Amino acid sequence: MSPRLRRHERPFPPDEQLPDPPQPAGLVLDARLHLLDRQLDDVEGTPVMTIDDLELETDADGLTTVVHLLSGPVLATRIFGGRPPRDRWHRVAWRHVADVGTVVRLGIRGDGLDVLWVERWLRDHVIGRIPGGRHAPE
């Protein structure tokens, strides 16, 4: 515990003005609050993935920026510990992000991303084999 200072023993004058904090050039985000476990939608509002992790990069000035949004099989690693291999992550480049709100929105269509291949495979190989699985309900 630190010892309490009495009002008259402060090492600085009580009316001293603090300098303004430096203002970063870009948008400041709290990763846990604004990005992690958020749904990622494409430009048409179609869900693409849920953001499970971030790939960060630090430049020479010490500024940390988001490079990729990551999604992948993390449920087992959250329960049992460890981390999935790097090649199991699905990556979406940060430059494709158009808006960060309740839902993170992309400025491109999600069809071109390799993130949806699991859903396409399940649709073609599992759901398509169920009677009535190849068409919408009437």
C-alpha cells in the first residue's frame, strides 16, 4: 500500500493544468468492447463470421494497428486451453472493414471471401442430401 499524502504535502500544485493527451490519427477502439465476439456482415448485410481474435501489428513508432480479423475453431481451446494452428484461422483484412458498430460491416461482398467455404460444403454435402434440403420451404 502506498502511504496517503496529506493535502498540503502534495508534490505538485493543486491548480496545475495537465497537458492534453496526444490525439491518434485514426479511430481508437477497445478490442474487447468493439470487436471481439461481434458479428461481421458483408455490404449486403449477410452474416460472414463471428470475430474470435485479431491479428495486430506494431510499427516503428510503437503504434499498434489491426491487420486482420480472425475467426476459427476456438471453442475447444477456450475450454481446454491452448490455441488452434495458424492455418485454421479464417482471415479478413482490416482494410475491408467499412463500419464498426453493434455489428462490424465490410465494404465488400462476403461471397469472395474464403470464410464461407464450411457453410457451402455443409450445404452441398450434408443438407443437400436431406429430402427437401435443396430448396426453400413452400
